[in-house]
Amino acid sequence: MSRVYWLSLEQRDLAGSSGGAQPEFLEAAAGDPSRRDFLKLVGFSVAGAAAASCSPAPVRQEIPYVAQPEGIVPGDAVSYATTCGGCTAGCGLLVKTRDGRPIKVEGCPDHPISAGGVCSVGQAALLGLYDNLRFRSPSLGGAQTSWPEIDTALMARFDAIRQAGGAVRVLTPTVHSPTLRRGIAAFLASFGDGEHVEYDALSASAVLDAHEATHGVRAFPRYFFDRAEVVVSFDADFLGTWVSPAEYTRGYALRRRPEGGSARGWHAQIESRVSLAGGKADRRIALPPDEIAALAFDVAAIVEQGSGGSGLASELAQRLMAAPGRSIVLSGLQDLPAQVACNRINAALGNYGRTLDIAQPSNQRRGSDRAVARLLDDAAAGRIAALLVWHTNPVFDLPGGSAVSKVPLLVSLAERPDETSAAAHAVCPDHHAFESWADAEPVAGSYGLTQPLVRPLGDTRAFLETLAAWSGAPRPALDQVRETWRDTVCPVDHRGSDFEQFWAESVQTGYAAGDALAPAEVRARSAAELDAALMARPAVSADAIRLTLYHKPAILGGEHAYNPMLQELPDPISKVVWDNYACLGPTLAARLQLATGGVARIGTAAASLELPVLVQPGQDEQTVAIALGYGGQITERFQGFGHHWFRSRPTVGPNGRVGLNAAPLIVPDRGLLRRHAADVQIAAAGRTQPLACTQEHHTLSVPANLSFGPPAPRPIVQEISTAALAAAAPEADGGEAGAHAGGDLWAAHPMPGHRWGMAVDVDACTGCGACVVGCQVENNIPVVGKDEVGRNREMHWLRIDRYYMEDESGLHVANQPMFCQHCEHAPCETVCPVLATVHSSEGLNQQIYNRCVGTRYCANNCPYKVRRFNWFAYDHGEGTEQLASNPDVTIRSRGVMEKCTMCVQRIQEGKIAAKRRGEPLRDGEIQTACQQSCPAHAIVFGDLNDPSSEVSRLSGGRRAYKVLEELQVKPAVSYLKIVRDARPAATATEIAHHG
Amino acid sequence: MRHRVTTIFLLVAIAFTGSLLLVRAKGTHLPGNHQGYEPVQPIAYSHRLHAGELQIQCLYCHSNADKSRHAGVPAAATCMNCHRFITAPLGAVRAEEELAKAEGRPVRPVVSPELRKLYDALGLDASLQRDPARTPRAIAWTRVHSLPDFVYFDHRAHVGGGVTCQTCHGPVETMERVRQVSDLSMGWCVNCHRAGGANVAAPTRPLAPSSDCSTCHY
């Protein structure tokens, strides 16, 4: 079976040529200067250089502390353990602070939930902290005010409501912080009619509702992917956006690691679009959303009967029934019958209590679509006297959410201006998660602590303190958290009963794992006990075009859409930045005569949108997919974003925002906010809107003008079957992969001490992009804007190349993190006329910024296309935003080439620390930024001269290979082959019959 | 004739300008080289007195030099370890004592004007007690040794290896006001690194300084 990996449909259809791939430097981008322009530029440059060299050196000041705090050494970084506030997953963080300011978010390796993984949103949270456009003070009726004044004004209003018996609601996303739950309850208790309403923009309300129906508890199960041999996901992107991706990715990667020893998991993904999880699946089936629901129902029927059925449902059921108690069935559909079907399968297979736990459930999703729908109805009918909105934006992300503006007293506790705060009567800004004390209980019995890492940058106040003040008993957040931990957490923790000691340890580790909780008795109801409506096979509307609304891993529900790093992180599948769009399958697009970049009008009964189209291979041909979370007011800040020069195009769309808000297309349906719809009208709008897509930038394919005849596809992504892997000699000879028997053309570089290298597991990588953002934050890599990305000028040192491969088991996606390979015989080094890029004695390919004159020869000669050129002095933020820069890494100026350094600043730090200890470096002591945060542990850095290091072991292992090994440039980075399950799969005809 | 006069005049002018430039060139450095920089500091602190005469160790005040990349300037509170008791030069105190004796009055506390600046920064009153009306304000010293952009220097690695402070900073213990002695150029750094630690008099561990670019440039 020939396995051809391709980047885009154009590339595939041109059969291996570099068709569609763009040259690294676009000629048109350089402009077309006339002689006159050239002379002008020369004159300006000379004058500028002369003027610059005349300025005297600035007088710098050195300002010490008045009294140096104990334990603080200026210039030395300290890490504090805390809990991420980016979403409700509650991952553990170690935040590196230096001289009193946080500079890097890392994963807490011992954390019981995330175990060292952090997603891109968590990594980029630093920019949220230093955001210049955060609210800096409270405001009342649009006018700035002070906390005492706003407290007086609002408490008078609350008193009036109390006397009148009015209804007060607190609207939040899932709150699993025990202290905050107490705070909200205490505040609401003083009202006759007070209610706390939780809803999630990334709602999983259907899962909770289904468990209420099948198990009698409205709870979200905790999934243990590391225990699951078979995973069948009905449209749940659990590796990308669904509920707790970092936690799930870790478990999933652990199970599938071929070196892990246990049986490699098998994963089937049934989905309408291409998701991260779908890309990794052994078996991927594209179906419209309603047919997925019907399929889940069919599988449930077969599993419950123990046999029968046919086609796809039978195949999936067979796989599942072969792994009772060792499988997980899950669904991301907001559809009750589909979720009930999943619960029935899990119950019939005995998975509850083994691979998923409902007795000690997860608290990561508690939101109720039904409750928020009722709230909106009440608000529209004028039955609510006061509404407090914290960390959510109902006006933006709920259909009909603008009803909240009818509430007579709408109080927003947002961090930065959004649609809801614009409609609010009072804005009482909350601290950033890095500025306040708080806690979390993401999984029942597992607690996290959030501690302040920096003094609040503005006149903001923690929500906990605001609630306490309005309850009439103002108390610092720290006291409140300590009280909760003394009352509820310390007694269940196994570390002993001395609270002060327990507290000190918890602050140090950032979590407390109380496993002493007795699990509740939860029993699955039998099919006979269930409501007949839930047991009906979902209806399928054949031949209609369906719509599915999804979330992107970096943007999620839009709360972080203000963050330029997240906007410029390429979508893991489409590789498009700074936009949302309508994904269509190739056949559907051809039928509608739409191509990528053409604008389509997409309408449902509720609303219609005009969005550019993206032709997405592997997508179901009857379904249009649109990302939510775009088009928010908070993206208006990007109107002037990017470098302004004479032909630049704005980063925002025609509406002045990034993308369009697809929330009006969400279908409120029997108490659920359904993210899929049938009967969608779609037509070409007759105009185009270009998308900035990094898919074909910096490709490794041979350029057409350099190849002799049609070039053969290069073996950039390689795979190995499970059988071949088992047959290969275990850890053959320890020799490094790609060590050619033939002689070298070049003399070897002596590397007597360390020889730094990396191993990247392409099989484990999900493409989530956490490493890309981690690298960007660590190395001060600028965000350049949509226009520059459209000119191939994105600056990411680490990119994730996404390749497609189609075989009889569906479309597969390979994600290959690609960054400087630190070749021993680096082609870039030989062409640099000024020796700005040379080899170090430790195997690093060094880039010396102050020597670089910007010829770009090196980038031209790099076979991996990993070098990035500073076309402009790119923006590194203003005001407080500059504090997010890493002081250990130079900010590169215009005209300088840059690329991955293997985090040389961390290598230096680690070496100096080891020298000071007087010990040799330990393996794993130095971690690169990309390695540290990878939830799948797909990246390993270390010393190749140390035969016992993990990187040596992996580089000499059975799966190791070097990309473009035939060039004999001897990269220091090894890749580990993708493992493909050789077990037989259903034939293609069977799939076609089912659809 | 007129042409010859013009030529002579021009030659003299060129010679004059040239000699003037030559004289100036002696004190001129390449851009970025601040050798000899000796800025006036907010407090006339004397390294000659403290480090030279009184023999206070460098690391007593610059206590981060072996712990951090920055040697750092001491916090104002560090000065108070001694200057809580020593408020003026010995001569001034003696003179006041004698004067008081002669005038038959109690000795008044003598505070030198330079130390007064320190006490002001710490928000202390005349009797060196914390004055709640004043907010302590850090002293903004003028930085003498600045490295250019794109280069990182780590004090830990050098101090820990046994490089004396004077190797780079010159005889600070003889300076009334600190002056940049070395030119801090790359050649100056690399010469030492190439010598492989041979010029470190008392190394505390086997030294193997690297001459890789990325040792300092990243």
C-alpha cells in the first residue's frame, strides 16, 4: 500500500510535484522598485545611519531595592505553583517570575490533572496579564469611579432589591472553586430569590443531562484515557478543545506510546469535520452530525444485545465488545439521545468505574444550557432585578443573549471590555488569575490553589473580595481561601492535620490531592427505566446540507480572542490564522463552485452569515463547519495591528473585527444549545476574501524549478506498522539513526563535551500548538499580523507541519513539529558571507544576531525552511505588554535572521547551575520551552553524547529517523515514526453504504 | 599665483584639521566602547574608602555576584548595617565632640551631607528613626558597566570560577568614583576565554571557558 503524505489538495492532485507550494520569499512581496526608489532608499539609509551613530549612549540607571526581600535574588528566576485560569480544566502551572514579574508559564509536572501539560491558551495567558486594554478601574454608567463609590452605589441598589424581593442572578461559566462557590452562595443567600447560573461557551450540557437521565446524577464523568484500549469518539475533539484537552492528551499519548509496554490503544473518530482527535484516529469516518447521533444509537443497540447489526455500527461494536471495561465511548454532540447512547454503551461494557468515573466526577463542566435559557427568558420578560456576569459574555456567545441588557441592573465583572460589559450599568473588573488568591476543584477530591504572582497592575479587585464586600463582610481573598482549605480540604488530605504545614506545602506544590473522599454510589438505570423519547433513534435528514459549529483549540469560545499570539497560532488542521471560515469538503465545494477564499452565504432558519470558504479534505461532504468564538468586540483592537507599509492589508475583516460571530447559528433545542443544524442554505456570494494560511509556506518539498522531472514525494513523514515494530530488534545497537555507513563529505565537528539533540515523536504529536506558543513566549517571537503571514512572513521558530494521508480507513493527519535541525553539516553555515551562523562545540547551529547583515542566503539554503527573517522591526507591545518579554533572550531588530536556538538560554542556565553545584548535568535537567509544555510528551531534549540519556535512547530506537536524511546534513533532531495499526479495517464500500 | 596661495592655504587647513583630529582621536573610542566612563553618582560613595581602606569584601555589598547573573547594587538597607552607627567621617565627629566640650554643651549628632541622602532615601528622620510621613525611595545609581545589546554576561559563572572582581573591573578599591577600566569589547572577553582559564590566578574548579558564540550571544 503506497502511503503518500500531502500538504494540500493542490499538492496531492499535482501528483508529487511541488504544485501549490510557495517559494520561501515571494518576489511580488519585495515590490518592484525603480531606480529612483532605489536611490531614495539608499539616501535615506545613509542619512538614517549617520543620524543614528551620532546619538550618545544613553545614561542607564541601576535601581536597587530599598530593602531586599528575603529569598529574592535580582536576576534570578523563581517559579511559583498555581492553577491555570484560562479555561475550566484547572491544569497545574509553574509560573516563572523574575524580578517580581511573571515571564513564562510552564506545566507543573507532578500535578494530578495535567501532569506537566499546558495548552496554547495557558501558555499565552501571560499576554492577558499584561494586556494594556484591560479594565484598570471600576466604572459606573460608563464613567470611571473608585471602589468605595461603586460599592456604595451598588449596595444601595441591592438593598432596594432585597426589600422589593427582586430576583438576583449570578451568571458564570463552570465554577469549581470551592471558595468561590461559597462566596457566591453567601452573596445570594441574602436575597429572597437568588440563583447561581452556570453555562459554558463550550457547553457539554448534553453529557451532564444524559447522566442525569441514565444515572440520576447531573455530573460530568472523569475520563481516564490512559486506561482505554479502545476509544470511540462520536464527534468529541477530546485532544483539541473538548473539556480538558491537556489532561486527555496526556492519557491518550501514554496509552498509545509503543514503548509503553501495554497494548496500543485503538481509536475511532466519527466526525463531520476534521478535528485534532480525528487526525490521530486509527479509523476516521466522516458523517453528518445527525447521522453520527444515529450511528451512536445503532452501536448502543448492538452492544446491549451483544451481537447483530451490520456495517460500520457492527464494526465499532465488535471493537468495543472486545474491550469491555477497557474502552471509552464519548460524544461531543449537544444531542441528548446520542449522549444517552454513549452512556448505555459505557454501562453495558462496564466502563463506569474503570475508564470513566461518575462516582468521583469531573467538575470541569457544570454548565446547564437549560438554566441559561431560562435566565434569558426571565431577563427578556423583565423578571430579573439584578444580574452579575463574571467571565462570560452572553451577549456574544448565546443566541438571544442580548436579552441580558434588559435587566435593570447588569453588573459585569469582566477583565476587559466585551459585548456584555458594554451593555452593563456597572463594571467591577476582576483580577487576572495571576494576581489573586483562588482555588479550584477540577475533579472531585482533587484541589488546586491559585496564588498571586504579581501585584495587581490596575485598580482591580478579586471577584471573591467583591462578593464579600457586597455581602456586607469584606474580607481579603486569601482569608477566604484559607478558610475553605481549613474547613474542607485539609480534613480530606492525607498529609496530616496540621493546617499551617498543610497550607505551606499546598502553596508550594499548587495542589492538594485528597483521595480520602468516599465515592458516591451511582448506578446506571436500565434501558427500561429510561424515557422513551431518549431511546428513539435520532431522525436523519437525508440529502440536506448540515451545519456543524466547532471551536478552535487556541480561540475556544472567544474569551481569549484578544490575544494576538492565539490569533496567529495556525489552526492545527487548516493552518489558517486570524480568521474563521466555512469548511467545505472538496466535492461539496466543487458542486457549489466555491474555492478556498471565495465567500459563501450560509443561512439557517435563525441567521445567515457571509464567510470565506476553506476547502477541507476529509470533511463530510454534506456538512459545512464554522468555528465559533470569532467576530467579538474584543478583536476590534486589531484594527491597526501589523506592520503598516504601502501595500499592507488590515488584519481585521471588512467588519472591523477578526472573523464573524457564528453564535447566532447555534440552535436552542429542548434545553440544549445545539451546535449542529440541518437544512442549511449555502450559495456563493460572488466575492472573495483571502485567507492567510501557512499550510504551504516553508514546505520541504522539492521546488519545481530545481527538480529533474516530476519529483518523487520525499519521505518526510515516515511510518511503521505495529507488526514491523514488534519484529524489529529491540533498541538495535544504540547507534543514532541516520548514521550513514558511507563516509562524510565534510570533516566531522569535534564535540567533546555535550552534544545537544532532540527527539520528536510524530506518533504522539497531536498538533495542538502548545509548543508553538511556548516557544513564542520564551523566545520573544513577534506576532506579525495577517498581512505579513499572507506574505510567508510568520515568525514562529517552531511550526507544526501538517500532512494528510488517505487510505481505506479514512483521512489521517500527521503533525510534524519542524524547527531548526541543528545539522552537523549545516547548509546555512557554508553560505553565510559574514559567519553570522556557525557551529558550536556542543552541536548547536548558532545564529549571531549582531553579526547578521540579512543576506537571507542561509534561509534560502536551508532544506528544512526553518529560518525566519525580520522584515521589519516587529511590534513587541507597548506599556505593560513589554513586561511579557523574556529578559534572557534578545529582541531581534529589523534585517536580522533568526531561528530556533534549542533554547540556548536555558542550556546556559542549566550548565551554570550544575557548575555551581559542582555536579555534572542530569539528564532532563534542561528542558526546552517546547518540551516542557507538551501535553503528549512528544519532544525530548538532551545530550546525545550521554548514552544513557533519554534522547540518545530514542534517537537510537527502532522508530527513529531523520528528516531528509539523504541530504547527509546530519541533523541533531531525530523523529520517531508514526505507528499504524496493521489490524484489518472495514472496506471502503462498507462505509459508503452506511452514509 | 593666486592658485598657489589657495593651494598652500588649503594644505595648511588640511594639516591643521588632521592634527586636531589626531589629538582628539586619542580620547575617542569606537561606538559602544565606554572605556574610561566615570559618571557622577547620586551619592559620592567612595570605593577607595570602603573596599580599599576599610577592606570590606566586594561580595558584602554586591552579594548577588555569586548567585545571580547580575552582581547587583546593594539595597539601601544594606548600607544601614554600618551607617546606622556611623553617620559622618570620624574627623567631623571628633571636631563636633571637641567643639561641644569647649562650648560646654551636649554633643549634637553629626550627619554627613552624603549620608543624609541615604537616610532620606530610607525615609529616616534626624534621629535615624523611620519617619512615617516619608516614603522610602530607592536610590537611582548611574550604571557604569553596560554591555551592548545581544550579549549576555553571567556573574555567577565567573565569580564561582575564581575570577576576581578586579580582573574585569580594575582596581576599584583605589577609585574614589568608579570608572570603567576595561573596554568590555568582545576581543577583550575572548582573549581571556581562549586562554582557557590560565589567567585565573586561583581557579575554584577546573575551568574550561567556551569560545562558542552562543556562550554569550542569544
